[in-house]
Amino acid sequence: MTNLDDILEHVGEFDVFQKRAFCLISFLSVAFAPIYVGIVFLGLIPEHRCLSPGVAELSHKCGWTLEEELNYTVPKGKANGETFTSQCMRYNVDWNATELSCTNPLESIIRHRNNSDLLTTCQDGWVYDSSVQSIVSEFNLVCEDSWKLDGFQACVNAGCFLGSVYVGYMADRFGRKTSLLITTLITSISGVLVALAPSYLWSVIFRFIQGLVSKGSWTAGYILITELVGPGYRRTVAILYQGVFGVGLLILNAAAYVIPHWRWLQLAVTLPTFLLLLYYWCIPESPRWLISQGQNGRALEIVDDIAKKNGKVLPAHFESMNLEEENEKGDKLSPSLMDLVRTSQMRKHTFILMYNWFTSAIMYQGLIMYLGIAGSNVYLDFFYSSLVEFPAAIILVLTTERMGRRYPWVAADLLAGVACLVSVFIPEYMHWLQIIVACLGRLGVIMAFEMVCFVNTELYPTFLRNLGVMVCSSLCDLGGIIAPFVVYRLAEIWHELPLVIFTVIGLIAAGSVLFLPETKGRTLPETIEDVENFHQCCQEKSLQFDTSLLKKKNH
């Protein structure tokens, strides 16, 4: 029985038309990077201290250098036997007092006060390093309001989590292209509004709206390109599409280095995304989705256009035979959440994929936080961190076709889990080794992330594919929301406890992958029955293989 994959083998699985479409759609992955990890630069925490009225005047009067001013006027971090954050406390001193001397201005005051009366909070605001303008310095997201910075990023993941289901439904109900254009437009508009937000609350609201649709835009592009190419190139474009995300990270890093003001940086990474609306004229609808909806005429036009652009001719017998068979299997099927758990194999796939999405996200973001890329040079550290994305894609391209999907995926999870476990026993003075092992862990997590994404598309039927990916990947957003709590809160109990947690969930993920079927060389399923029949087929092949071995042994 022939299908759309058979047609693509004749008109070109990954020829001129598909290569052009891939290059265009890949810009969606590039544009998603600043939304997902832009907090690193938008929320950069500059050096800061409490604003103390009168200090500037006294410093000018006494001719202090900046070092002398900080030495005389900023608390050292310990008073009355207790350690405190000097960035959140200041001396409760009238710096305009005439009795203050230039050599030791606090000496006379400390002599007549108790330490408990000497310190107070930053009642008059803060002084920030002027070389960087971020949301932290503009909205004073420090000290008791530092949690608001976490909220600024959490709202994006929360938006992605809530938007996963309805955006996935829209793509499966109204088409990949329609969903892609609508979500891209809303993402671009909300990105501009973030840059123009008059207050912290409005910036959070607009970031939340970005989260509601940005991931849907990325996923719709991912599904569309994997449905336009043949099975021989599907895993390659899926991996490369995610690998292009690393290009977005490098562009973000370069833009942030050149543009130190968060509002202009936000505009710089957002305004070019309006050009993606040109997809309306450049990108076709998925013919596979059109066939599943019974729109054979439109699908045939697109397939014929693909053949012409590739310099091929669509065989006449495909026009009358294949599309009718596809239509019989999936005439205007409507996606439903219940379809994800209605049958035994669909239910097993859904739960395993959801767990692996959750594991990949919490380890990916958690290891970045634990590694602490914000070191002496945040731009250089972020650059090194971004480069890890590319070898992960190359390794998967070289291994998944030879070894299949499952074993590289299992190896990636094992690498991440073992790296976390090894990190627990590395002494603190061997910081260089900690960095190397942490990067290996990130390499494994990135590979696992890419694997769960494209295998997810291969395990669901066409009419349910986008909804299935969005629902399963919603656990990725949940992992992103709780990752900071796992890292920072558990580290207070035991510094290495987050690594132990990552080890456990990583090893469980590796074991769960073995319960999924191998999808290498498999035709994309069109209906739920195809999913169930594939499992039965695999069982029959396994039984035949065991029987043949038994016969050979008896002989």
C-alpha cells in the first residue's frame, strides 16, 4: 500500500523545494532562542549597592577614589556577629553631618552607637553599575524583590505550559501554516510590547503572552518541515532544526554584547521576526495534514508543485490511487485529548514522552543554573555554553541513522545522569574538572532534548501529531518552572543534592526509553490503528525471530 512517503521518494525527499523550505522555517528556531533564554541578558544583575544620601557630596568634598568611598561607606557584610548582604544594607548615618572626618568618617558615630542601630535597609534605593541597563536595575529587582526576576522568566514557561494544548489543537484542526502565522504575529507584537512596558507588571504580562504562543510557533514549524520531507531525511532535518537554536543563542550573545540596554536589545531581537510573516507566500501547507483532512485537491497541487520545483514529474498512478487510500484512512479526523490515552500503545507513548520532556527540561535548565554561567565574563561563558549545542546535533546526525533512535537516546540520558553523579564527588578545588563534567552533562541533556522532540513526531498519527507534541512537551515547561526551586532550595540543604536528583531522574528516563518502539525507517503513522498495528507487527517479528533461533538451536 502506497502513501505520501512513497510519493516523496519519486518527487524528491529532500531536494530543492524542501531545502529552501527548511532554510526559511529554521529562522523560527533562531527567533525562539532569545525568548527562551533571553533572561540571561535582559535580567543581568549588575554590581549594586544601597544609595546613601550625602555620600556623593562627602566623597567629592574629601576627594575620595571610588575604592575609598566604598571602603568607608559600604558595610563589610558582618555586624553584631551576624553575616548580612552588603548590597541590601547600608549605614544608618547622616553623611552630611559636620563631625564626620575624611580619614575615618564612621569612627565618631560608631563610638556612640550600638551595632544594631548602625545598619538599615536600602530605603532610598540603589546605585547600579551604569555599564549595563537591565530590568533588574530599572525595576529594582534586588534584595527583597529579587524573586521578581525569577517570576519574569517563570511567566514565559507558564505561558508555554498553558498554551501548549490549545496551540497544538489549532495546528491539528486548522493547519500547520495557519497556526504558524498567527502565533508568529502575536509573538512579534508581544515582544515589542515587552520592550515598551512601562512597569514590571506589564513586562510580565507581555512576557506571559509571548510564552502562550512562541513555543507553538516553534513547534508548528518543526512539525511542518518534518512532514514536507521524506522518511530518509526526516530525522536529519528534525535534528538540524533544533541545532539551529544554537545559532539563535550566538546571535543573542553578540547582540547583548553590542547593546547593553535591555529595551533596545529586546527590540533588536524582536523586530526582525516580523519578516517571518512572509511565510504566507513562501511556505506551503503540509500536504500530509491536508490529506488527513480530506482536502485531496489542495494536497495534490502542493505535491505537484514540489515535483516541479525539484525538476521531477508526479507519476499519474499516484494521483488516482494513493490520495484516495489516505483519505479512507483519515477523512477529516479531528484531534482530541482523549486520543492520546485511549489505546494501550498511545497511552504508553504519551506517559513516557511526557516524563522525558520533563526530565530533559529540568536537567537542561538546572545544569545551566548549577554550573553558574554568570561568572567573570557572562558573554564569554554564555558563548562557550552555546557551542555545546552543535556537537550534540552532529553526534545525533551521525548515529541515529546507523544505530536507530532508542540507543543514542538512552546513551544521552546515561551520559547526563552519570555526569551529574560524578560531579557530586569532584572536590571544590578542581573547578576545571567540574566545568568539563558539567559540559558533558549538558551535552547529554541537549542530545536527549533533541531526541524526545523528533521521536515524539514519529510516534503519533498525522491528525494528532501537533497536539501530541504540544501536550507532551507541556511537561517541558513545567520542568522549566520548577528547575530554579530544585537547584537553589535543595542546594541549601546539601550543595550536591540537586545533582543527585538529576542523576536519579536521568537514569529513570534512560530506562523508560527502552519501552518505546524503534522508529528508524518507519513510515509516519496516519491513524491510531497504525500505531497499534505497528506494535503488533513488532511483536510478531520478535516472535518469529525467537522461533527461528529456537529451530537453529534444535538443529
